Amino acid sequence: MEYFHHSEEWKVFICNNCMHAVWPDKIQKHLKQKHGVANEKGAKISEEIRQRFHTVAENPADFVSPTIPPEEIPHLQVYTDGFQCQVCQAIRKTREGIRKHCRQAHNRTEHTHRGQPSRAKQRAVARSEQPLWIAVDRFQRFFPSREHSNYFQVREQRGRQRHRVCYASEEVQWAAKVNGELDGIWKKAAEIRAKADRIIEEGETDEVNKWVDRTKWNRYLKGYEHEALLDLVEKPEEEEEVEDAIWSAMAGLAKFCQKTVAQKAGLFV
Ligand SMILES: [Zn+2]
Ligand SMILES: [Zn+2]
């Protein structure tokens, strides 16, 4: 099997194995690092492919990314069931990912802005706001990191679309409508319950254990949202290179501290 596919339309080389694009001047490095191809052989493959195809974007500035959802691009990985931000159209693979994006990029949460607004304001925001994100069926991306690594929505390839023929009698439609309304009521109730649980309240002294009592977390964290705090301790995603570096450094520091404490105090913490 050939290592790369050349996309005439998008002017890129796509690795057949990794299913993402590789910049022309990184082909040799990619073959070595990802597929263990020796330097000499990699250089030969790179030279051959570059001589064969001339319509190629040489660098990020040369590359033109899709503006409207294109049809599924062959050879690129297809992702399904993601979430798209309604403010900037960014796509994330997971619900946690899009929640984090909305909070970090737009300072918005599902129901309210960051902080602890009054209950009246929370209610007003919840009533008036459009959904922050919507589900997206199929999406792809060209590069795995840095420039042009954003996901974009794609349309299913022609001829592969399933034809969904749906016929429903009036009775069935009516039952579905009632079910839908009931679902709506349950969802609302669940939202109200979830919101009530979301904000940390300062506990009574007799409620907290000795450790929390000593660290005073209940006092420092009062008024913050659980979700926003959990974001801060979540492992960064692969695109977040700076956060990833900080994450690794902190892990190193924690290990170092643990070792020191174990040596000095003879305790394993
Ligand atoms: Zn590859
Ligand atoms: Zn956004």
C-alpha cells in the first residue's frame, strides 16, 4: 500500500495509515516517527511523491480550508456525533470538550455566565438564551495539531445516504407529541435539580471532615460552580499544547514532592 494519498482538490498529502494530512516538508519526519521508516527510505518516498504531484500546499499559508461543509473528504478520518459551538462554529468530539470550549473561549456556561449571578439573572439567562452548542453528525480535520487542525462539518458522501422513509398515522403523531412534551417537562425538572446542585454552598463546620476543615476548601470554593472547577483539573486535550506542557510539568512536580516527603518523613502521601 502506498503511504500517501494525494488530494488534488485540497492540495495535500494524506497519510493512508494515520488518515490525516502531512505537510510536504514533514513527510520524511512523519514516516520515521510514526511508521519507523528509515531516514534514507523516507527521503526517497518523499522525493518521489513530491516529483509526481505538483499541486500541493507547501505551508499553512498556502492551504485553503473549507468554508462551507464539503462532502466527506476521502482518506481523511471521519468523526461522528460531535458538538458544534453556536458562537464560533468550533467542533469538539465530546460534551465535556464543547462545555470547556464555551467556558474558556466565550466565558459562557449552559445556563449562565461565570461567577455567581443572582437567581433572577440566572433564570432570565436560561429563558432567553439560544443553545450554546448543537449536535453535529459527521466531521473531519486535515491536520492533527497547530494550523488547520480545526474540525469542520462534512456531508455524507452521495449515494451512501440512507433514505429514511417515514410514515406516521395521526394517532402515532399525537402520541409522539404528548411524549415529546412529557420529555420536555422531565428535562426541565432535571435541569432545575442539576442547577440547584451546581453551586457550592459553604458547609457547616460539623459537616466537613478534618482534612477539609484544615485546608478550608469549603470556604475558598464557596460560590464556584462544580463544573468550572472540574475543568481546571481535567487533562488537556491533544490540541492544547501549552496546557499539556503545564500538565506534564505539574505531574513531574507532584512526583518530585511525593518522593521528597517519602524520603524526609518516611511517609507515603
Ligand atoms: Zn501516518
Ligand atoms: Zn465557540
